Amino acid sequence: MLSFDCEIKKILYSIKRLDSVKMPLLACSGYVAAEDVYADFDLPQSAISSFDGYAVRFKDIEKATQDNPAVLSIIATTRAGHPSHRFIKPGTAIRIMTGSVLPMGADCVVRFEDTDETVDKKGSDKNSPSQVKIYVPIQPGNNIRFAGSIFQRGTLLVQEGTIIGPEEISCLASLGKELITVIRRPVVGIIATGDELVNPGRSLSIGKTYNCNTAATACLVLYYGAIPHVLGIAHDTEAALMSKIRKGMAGDAIVISGGASRGDYDLVRLVLEKVGEIVFSATKTGAGAAVALGLIKRPSMTGPDAIIPVFSLPGSPAGCLINFETLVRPALLKMLGLPAGFRPSYLATASDLIMQRTTKAFVKHLHLHETQDRYTVSHNSHTPNLLVSAIIKENKIRIGGRMNFFSEEWRRQKGISNVRRNTRISYRHQIGFRIDTKYKERVNSWKS
């Protein structure tokens, strides 16, 4: 059986980043940029006004005060998208709106609030004034956005491997980009195995149970940016399972729940050996060690053959959820061109007692609390880890080897003072594409 670290290494070695596609800009949200995007022009392309006000010459207003304002003649009005071709001569000003190109001859902009312009007016000034009084001296360059002040030609704006969100969409749109090269999302076939399974919405007979793994797996696939392809329930025959797997080979990966253990009707490993190869089966990870990774080759007529990873996860709902998080998630992130690294870790004090030694990498859901500038963690130690009713209340996952945690209350009862109060453990945020930074200040790079 492989250790947890060896599992991850074998998985990541077997997975390649998917190919790139061009997509319309508005469809790219949540996708990963497949190439660097550089600015091919300056923005703004010419100097523009930062405020509504008057474009003037500094020399005409340098001595302006509240009691002795500078009085200038208004020769034109300009607004965004309609640049003025008038030249500002000594003693003149042009009314200018935010985003308007700075007229020739002007070297600063005075806000309406610093003039005798009516501040609370709505729309254009109906009085059409011919002069303006300016009460403050403005230095050259004030209230102007110069050419290239937002970004300059050649600036790297979106780096390869960046998840495209609203900020990136805004930036790319400002470049006039219509099509963006992104890494396509993996299509993941989802199969549940077992004659005992019934899809939700149907009545249960004795010995049957509802298929909850398919819905949970599809949710996780979506959560990590892939596309779920639900293939249904495979009955406990080689032919039924083989048929589902062959349908799943049209995608990029397959996730199977159940059927990887050693029972008479656990057929996943048997079928995988016939259509591909098994990289590993059974691991030193709990809960839910009955897992396997297989690889199936899909012939291609136009390029190299595609390698389809097949993840066989435990049939128990909690074991399926945990092993998806620890094994499938890194593979999906690598397919998407994202780092598949570990999550933040925290130094926490146990609030309940766990004394357990195991040769496996123990995976456990737990709850992390922040109280008075420190972290405490409850391990739900009196509830079986494989009960979904228990794990839905938790917010973190612990992955590590030997566990030996002593709560503060237990230490007080036993009169023990030489047991470390704090236990450093590696916790994983339940995150999607954007890392939750709620505990950012306390995050460190320690790994269990």
C-alpha cells in the first residue's frame, strides 16, 4: 500500500495540463489563462481629465484666492468621447467632463467645486455662462490622468495560470480583447456502483439505499472548476461497469464511487486491468482506504493518444468526499493549469481528547475556532468519522500521520504539565478557485 505522499506524486505524474481553447471574453469567467496577456497600447492613450471641471493654464490661476479669484473666458465644452479642437489661450478655459481628452494648451484641471459653477446642478448648466471664477491655484498636472498612467504598452496584465475573474475581465475588455486563450475545463465522468443503489426521487425497498455519492461528486467537480458528466449507476456486473467506463472515456477523467475493495462484487480493479492499467490500489490513508487509480488510453486520429485517469473512491459517503478532496482535487487543479499544493496550516489547541496511533495518514474532519487571538480545534472525537451527519458540521480537514492530541481539560484532570498545549496540524480550507483569506494573517507554510 502506498503512503499519502506517494499517492499524490503518482497522481500528479500521471496528469497533464489540458489543451487551450479560444473563448469569448464574457464566457471566460472562472477559466484559467493559458498564456500571458500584454498591453499592446497605452491606457489612456492621451491625457484625460480626472474630474468634471475646467481645463486651464496654470499661469492664469497661480495667484487665485477666495477673495481674489481668477476670471477666465469659457470658449468651449468638451466631454468624454468628443474631444475639443479648440486651443486654450491665455485668459481662457474649457469646461471639461471626466474622461475627456485634455485640450491643447491646458496643463491642469480645476474642479467645479473650486469655481463659481453651481455644484448641485443636475445635467448641463442651463445658464450657459461665458466666464468662470476660479478660487484656488492648481499645480500643473493636477487632476489629469496622463497617457499610460493606467498601464503602458508592453505591461504584463494577465499572467498565464491566472484564474479569470471580474478584475481580469475588466482589464482584458479595456484592451479590446474579444477572444481569450484559456485552458479548457476537464469533463469528468461520474459513476456510482452497486445493485443496492437507487437514485433520489424513487421509493426504497428493503436492502436498498439512495445514491448520494453521485450528487456529492458532481458538486465537488463543479466546485473545483470542472464539468460533471453523470453516467448513472453501474450494476454489479463486469459488462455494466465496462459500459459506463467506455462512455466516460469521451471525457478527461472518470470518478467511480464504490467497487474498489476486496468483496466478491467489487469489480473496478478487475475491469480497469482489462481496459487500461492500475497505478495503485489500496493506500495507507484513512478513513476510506479502498481507493485505486487507473489509466486508460484513448486513441486519437489527429494527435497523441489521450490518457484518461480513473479514480475509484470508497462507496461510503464520507470516504468518497474525503478521498475526492485529497486525491481527485490535485489532479483537477493540475489539468486546469493550477498549483495542486497543500492548503494553509494553523497552530491550534485541542478542545477535546484524541489518543490514536496509526500507520496510516489519518484524514479527519474537524472544526477550527478563532477565539481571543488564538485557534482551538474540536475533533468530534465521540462521533464516527464516516458519518456524513458529523462531517457536515465541520469546516476543516486534517491530514497527517500519528495523532496524539491532549485537551486542556484532560491535562488539568490528570495534573500533567509537560504535555504540549498546542498541537500544530495541517488544515485545509474548503476552497474553490479563490482562496479564502479569512485567516490570512495566521497562515504559515508548515505541513504535517
